[in-house]
Amino acid sequence: MTSLQAVLADGTLYRSAFQVMGAPLIGACHRWGVGPYAEGLFSQGNLGIVTSATFALRRRAEHTEAFFLRIRNEAEFGELVDSLRGILNGLPGIITGVNLMNDRRMLSMSRPYPRDQVAEGEIISDKLCRSMAKEAGISQWTAAGVIHCPRSMRRVIRQHLRQSLPASIGRPIHFNRRRHGVARKALRWTPIPATGITRQLDSIDALLDLADGIPRRVALALAYWLRGQRVDTEAELNPARDGCGLIWYSPLVPMKRDIATRFVTMARHVCTAHGIEPLITLTSLSPRLFDSTVPILFRPEQPGASDRAHACYEALTAGGREMGCLPYRLNNQSAAAVLADADPGHFDIINRLSRHFDPHQLISPERYHPLSIDGGQTR
């Protein structure tokens, strides 16, 4: 975001520096302006209502392809985390969005939930999980990333990626539009049912679209997984209307082998203890940091399921906090509890700004900073 316009609670209009200086084109090209950078106060907060904003877009790459790695065990998982920092540092903007997904998360994308084999309040047994994963050709962990580059560089990038990976990890599997089309055609001549392969190709197609900036609704199916039925993502899906239970736990995890391994162990243990399927993804935000998503799926119609899900979220948040992994998004119910022990200095300043710009708290009161100021005391 390079510039914006916002309306404050008293009707005052805020515009970015270069806009008010009569140079809107420069303001659209350069985000920092003159003087303090104030746009951040409006980009994630309730100090004003943003009415317009300018974003700098990245041109679509000449060549886009996805790559996949099969990670067979926890040792290889740790080795990949170690090597990933160097890969992302060495090819900034070329290799992006590397996702590390455990076997259960991959199953949620490719297989119906086996409701008839899982007792209420429990999860898929390890034995059944291994059986389903073997049938689907899914390893303990799967890494999926995207390559953006000029077409003439694609072979060099593939070679560099292969040479940068630990020796224990097999060769990457690459899919671009052409290869994906060839695989689709080959399936037509397969004499045996290939539903699992078809679903994996659907996921690859969605990944390539997302990498090219084409919105897809494929992720919505996750909210319906516990129903045990395949979901048509082309239909009008509305998880809230359809009674799906889903809470997102989304912490930031440093890209360090020991921390990432401890985090995964903690998330798996906590989810299992609460009868929640441990669906774990780590996505590279930078060469230094993952953001993780652990969707807490539950069936609201089951007695006690909602309470177990909320207890699971609280336990995950507490476990992550102990190792320095904090959520980058908080839901309304948990924000106050998570921030209760925070040093008040930062939030005191934010609250003072909010009270100054919006003394009557007209704009989304207490939405982004539940630690409010009352009579000079923080509560």
C-alpha cells in the first residue's frame, strides 16, 4: 500500500503526504512520503475509516510453476526447515510461498473424512491415518512452493533448487500449466478409477491459479471436511450458514529447526488431547519466519464439541506463547485473554491515540485494542 485516504471520527479527512503536496503520481509510486509514516495507523486499526487506497501490484511472471517435495519423517522435516532459509534468501521473489503440510492436512484436501470409522469426540487413529495416506500416496509431510521467473530461467531455477535441498530429500516434482494438462489427458486413458489423483490435480490447478493471482474457492471445502462428503467448490458455499465449526489458530513461527519442530509437536499433542484433528501448515512469510495455520474443525451439533474447540484454541495459544510463537490474528473472544499479560506500554499509546482521534469511540469501539483506558488506568 503506497497511499490512502481516511475519514476520522470528527469528519477530518486524512490524505497521504504526497497527495496533499500535489504529487499524487509520486504518492502512488512511493509509500514513505515526507515526515512520519502515519498510514500504518489506518491500515490495521480503528483510528479512521479508509475510503480509498493505492496498491502497487507485481506483474505476473512470464513463467509460473509449482513444485512438491515428499518429506518422509521428522528428521527430513527439520533438515528442510534449515535449508529453506538459504533457498528463500538466495532466490528472493522467485521461490515464494513454500507450504509445509502434515499428512492429515493433505488428507483433508484429497480424501473424505471417514466418519464411520471415527468415534464421536475422537480423531482418526494413527493406524488409519497411515493407511489412508499410503493409499493416497501422501508422505508424513509435503512441501509445496511456487516458482515465478522468466521462461528462459526455469531450468536453471529447478537445478538451483535441487542442489540447495538436503541430500536426504528426493527430487522435487514440478508442475506447470503444460505438465498439468498432460497429466489430465493421461488420466482419461487410465483403466482404473483415479479419484485421488484427480483431486490432487485439482489442488495443483488451484495452486497455479492462486500463484497467478486468480482467486479460487477451493479452500472453503476444508470447513466441511468433518461431514465426510465431497464438497462442490463451484457451488455457493457458506460455512457459517451451513453450520460448519471452524476456529483458526494462526501463530507466527521463527524459521528455526528446533522451534518449528517443538511447535509441531505441541500443536499435535494439544489437538489430539482435545479430540481435534491436528491439521498443521507452516507457510514461509520470509527467509526468517513462517506463519502457521491450524484449523480447529468441529461439529457444532455434537454435545460439547464447541467447548472442546475453544479449549483447544486456548491451549494452543498458551503453548505457542511459551515458545515465543504468537498469533498474528486474534478472534474477538480470545483477544482480551491473549493481551492481558502484555506490557501495557504499546497498547497504552495506541489507546491514547484512539481516545484523541475518537473520544466518543464511534468507530468500532475496542475492536483492535481491548485494553481500554479509563480514568488514566489501563484495564
